[in-house]
Amino acid sequence: MPPSPRLAAVGSIACMIVLTACARDPDASAMPSATATASPVPTASATASAPSATASSSAAPTPTPVPQPSDPLLAVELTDVRSGQAFTLAEVAATEGPVLLEPMAIWCTSCRDQHREVVKAHAAGEFASVSLDVDLTERQEDLAAYADAQGWDWRFAMADADLYRLLQERFGTLATHPPSTPLIVIERDGTVRPLAFGAGIRSAERLLDELGG
């Protein structure tokens, strides 16, 4: 007897279920993902950070501060009465030395005569000049006008009470007595040596000889 139509339909459904189950791969979920096993690719940010590390390692070192001179005379800050520029004798000596420092006053005729010899010495030798007004009653603007009127082109500065006292304590009272034509030499290495005070007006030749030029 042939099977009934109902049994035939049930058998067909059963066969389909078996075939579908066989078609599935039960180990597929256990297979490693291609994405998980792929080698990582460096990101753009990681690649870009490499040069900056190299640049920072090759940066120039911070400059070492220049030590202040131990000699208080060389460390005093002066001001050029014409240009308004601040300077120290240590700076001038190191860059332009030797320096001829001349304590003076506007009213001092001996100082004026000595300045004229300094002009001649500048024409024949290499040194810097600083004229320091030690008359505490004189004014900066008057000193500037005096230097301009005479045509002297080096630095002119005013001494204050502290510097006036320092000069007297170190070199004696003649250092602040302009008619004695006091002259002080400051070498490039910071050595300070006064020339003989009260020796009269020095000629340009004698100045160069005592300056070592």
C-alpha cells in the first residue's frame, strides 16, 4: 500500500531539517577572526610623533649666565649722558678694552687739557675712554652739552655719592680731585691699575705707553 499524503509530507519536512543541519559548520564559531589575527598598522599620530622626539633631544642647551665681576668698581652701572645707554666698566673693558677712566669735572681746565691729549692718543692707538664727572653738584644735561661742545665722542657719565665714596676709599682723595688729573686703567681681563695721580697733563705718547699700546 502506498504511504498516505500526510506521511509523505512529514517525511519531506524531516529530510529538509536534516539537510539544513548538515549544511551548517559547527566549528565555524571557533575559527579565529581574520581581523583579530591581522598585524596592527601604526597610526598616523604615532608616526608623526617620532620627529618631535628627535627635535626635542637635539635642542640647543640653555646659555650659561655671565658671572658678575667681583670688583665692585667694574660692576657699577653707569649711564652715558648723551645716549642714555647703561653700561659697566667690566662690559666696556671686555669688548673694547683697555679702558682709560678719567674722573673729571666741567669746570676743571686741567681735565680739558688732558682730554685734548686723549683725542690724539685715540688717533694713534686702540682703547676706550670713559670720563666720569665726580662733582656731585653738576648736572647730567650740562655734562652732555659740555662734551658735545668740545666734540669728544667717548662715554661721559655722572658719579653718584656711592661711587664717589668708593673711589676715595680705594684710590685716595686725589681720585675725586679733578685738577690732579687722576687716570685709571682697566685691562680687558678686569685688572684695575691707577696711574700716578698729580703727575700733570700726560701727552698722547705717554698715555699710549702707560696703556701698553
